Amino acid sequence: MAMLSLAGRNKSLILASFGTFLLGTIVAIFSLYHFSDTPNTTYTNEMFTPGNDHLTTIILIQRNGLVLLYLLFGSLFLGSITVLNLFTNGMIFGAATASAFQYYSITKALALIIPHAIFELPAIWIAGAAGFKIPCELIRYITNKKEYFLNRNEIKDFLLLTGTAFALVIIAAFIEVNVTQKIAEILFA
């Protein structure tokens, strides 16, 4: 219940984060389908090759943790870095997804994407919302919509959003290495 309450209090920030990511995804998919004659298989091959031993849980936590850090540190630049990072990661996701659908059947592509994406994508959106939290509170303060910059509850929300995002990244990395790779081995056996 506490997580639903946290999401409710920060719904507009989560939606802004999701929308920015989605815009990047749409731009990438549109670009690949309309301006590219060949599918981009580099990312697809790296992520979904059965027995891909160089992808470990730790490496994926480091990669995606770095993405979350960029999203969070975007707060220091009034959310501009957060917007850029969300849009860019949306483009990466869109390109990878479009490539997977071009390279594999729909069933295989979904089987390779969905298990970890249901944790990884919300982690990115939640971290983006955290990256927007402080700039939004600053704007509200500057425009006299509130009398203080940050109170204890707003700081607590920022920290809870951050912690939730990192927890989801850890779960996604574990699933990507231990479940997605097994699915790939079964599908391509």
C-alpha cells in the first residue's frame, strides 16, 4: 500500500518520465522502419545470444545503475539531463525492440524482452520521476506555490523513488541473466 501511495503522490512525475521515454521509443521505431533498410542486429545479438557468458547480473546492475544515476543527477540541472537521458534510453529501447521484431518472430521477441523489461522499464520511469522531483519542488517554491523548498516528506519520496528504482534494476538484471538467457537457449536450441 505504501508503494501505491508513493506512486499516487508522484503520478504526474512518473507520467512525465514515461512520456519522455515513450517519445524516444516512438522516434527510434519510426526512424528504423522508415529510414533503415537493414535491421540493427548488434544489440539484439548481444542481449539474446544463448550462452552469452559475458552478461552477468553485476554487469547489468552496473550498466542500468549508471542510467539511474544519470536520471537522478539530472535534478542538479533542473531536470534537463533527466529529460535527455529518458529520451535517449527510450530510443535505445525502441531500436532494440524494433530490431528484435525484425530479427525474430513476434513470439520469440516478446519472450526475450518481457521477462526483464517488466522490471527494468518501471525502474527507469521511477528514477526519471525522482530526477524531476527536486526541480519541480524548486519551481513550485520559486513561483510562490509553497512556502518552503523541500520538506521531510518530499525528501522521503525522492529517496523512496530512488530506492525502488534500484531494487527493480537488481531484479531485472537477475531475471535477464537467469531467465531471459534460459529462454534464449530453449528458443534457439
